[in-house]
Amino acid sequence: MKLGFIVNPIAGMGGRVGLKGTDGPEILEKARQLGAVPESPDKAKKALTSLLPLIDKLQIYTYGGSMGEEEAVSLGFNPIILGDINNSSGPESTEEAAKRMAEIGVDLILFAGGDGTARNIYNAIGAEVPVIGIPAGVKIHSAVYASHPKAAGEIALKYLRDKSIGTKEAEVMDIDEKSFREGIVTARLYGYMQIPIEPELIQTTKSGGLGSEEDALEGIAERIVDDMEEGVFYIVGSGTSTRPIMERLGLPNTLLGIDIVKNKALVASDVNEKEILEIIEDNRAKIIVTVIGGQGYIFGRGNQQISAEVIKKVGKDNIQIIATKNKLLSLKGRPLLVDTGNEEVNSMFKGYMKVLISSYMETVERVEGL
């Protein structure tokens, strides 16, 4: 069995520092200046751990350093290193790695990154080789990704053991990061790649809200604003579901970022992790987040600024989840998901949490920390 293994070591670095991506050398450098650190290598290792049962039967092909070699070796694998490319050289590294793996004839490419990484691999090999993505980026719109890192490894294990499960086409999507930082989401379909068929572990493309949900969102906003307490910092998460809250307060809203409100006045807009921690200090604070439609994430997708450290400081009991009934139905019974990159914090969420679905109604939903 031959596995191609690619890690984009810079994927996701812009999340906690509020940059909404790391496309381009200037943004990457800014992320580093703000204190961003690589997160995708750890997520790649989580996925690769699921393949340890095949350690004596599986040959891994990868690239040097943190593009795959270090992660594989740390788990006891003996990978074949196809090249040693400068990790900062951009998408060319990923594309060259994918091409080499396709030429060798690997059975599957397991890769860690975001939508930009998926695009790079698609540009290099199209649908020539089946792939499965380990979600590690800030923006994950593509359907080639597993629902979480461990699931990616489980899918790879199942497929490598039994290729008769087959493959299907999955969308490769990406958005314009420059527009994204300005609050404009322009997602584009770039093509399709083949992924193993495993519907329980594959995420769907991001689902937006329905027009008929406007009344429900207005009711939720009314309830949230009415319940706001004096002297408490409110960390308002990203997304169209939280926008009516800011509109009801008469405050500007960072659609794709994190805002902080206190005494129904704006304290700060589009904050990163460090700024959140500095602003709230040891004061009382609450977090308001919504659910990503079709995927179920409440933390770890598009709101990485609300990090594990922020969550620990605020406390689970001070987290308010909001979502319309239709958005929850789009999950088709799957749990809400938390992937902060911190296992201790993720485990805090195992169980059930209340979700506000209208001005007067809450439901209880199962939550799974990854």
C-alpha cells in the first residue's frame, strides 16, 4: 500500500490572529509578527495516528521537514522522502509534491491544509489520484475534507484496507481572501477530486441560511440583547446568524471576524486572540457563537480567534450557542463539533449543550470535542 502524505505547515496560522487565512507571503509574515504558530502539523499527526495499524504494510511517500517527514517519523513510520523543498516557497511545494506522488502511483493522497491547499493539489493532479483532506485551514469550504483530523485518518485506513468501498467526486472550493477580510464571501468552484465514499466522516460544503430564517434570527437577536448584563464583555462570533444581534444594538458588525461588546456599546472590532485576552483580562465575559450549516462546527472553523485559551478564561457555562432550527436540521442528526487544537478544552464540550433557536425556544444538542 502506497500513501502520499502532504502537510502544508503554514495552513491555519492566520486564524487565531484574525487574518482569516495565510494566502500570500505578506499575510504569512504578518501572521508570524502577530505571534501565529503552525497548527497543521499536529492535526496531520492526529490523522496519521489512525494509520498505525498498517505501519508494517504501508509505505508513506512525503517531503522533507514539516511537509510530512517530521510528522511521520515522530509516529514511528519510515517514510520515503521525495524531496526537500523550502516550506516557505508557497503553493509550488504542494503542487510539486502531489505531482511526484501521482507519478509514483500512490493509492491515496492524505493532505493537511485548507481550501488553498486543496486547490493546489487539484491544480497538480486533477482527479487522477483519490485524496482525503485533513482540515487544518482557516477556511474550509471544500467537500474533499474529512469532518475532523482523526476522521481523515479513519477514512484513509478504511480505503487502504478495502478499495472496493469506491470513490466519488467532491467539490474543490475556495474564496478570495482579500474580499473575505473585507467581509465579502465569494466562493468559487474550481473543480472536483475523487474521495473515498464515507458519508459519516466527510464534511459537506458549507451551507448558508434560508431566507425564511430571518424572523427566527431576529427573535434570537432580541432575546440575546434583552438578556445582556451590565459590566459583562460579550465576544460576538462571526457569521450571518450573529449579525442581527449587532444590528439590533445599532453597532457595526465584522461579518467574518470577532467583535466585543460591553454595556451594549462596541469595545473593539475584528479582534484576534491576543486582543480578546487583553481586553477581557479577568473580567466577566460571555461568548456568542453560531453553528456552521452543513458542518456543525461551533469552534475551530472561521472563528479560531476564540481560541482554547479564550474559552478556558470565559468558561463553558458562559457560552451561548445560537442557530435556527433549519440550520440544525441540515446536520441530519450529526453532533455539533469543537476543534480548538487543545484536547483538554475539546473534551470539556463532550456531552450536550443548549442552543437558542428562537426568541423563546431552546433545544439540547449533542456536542463532540475532537
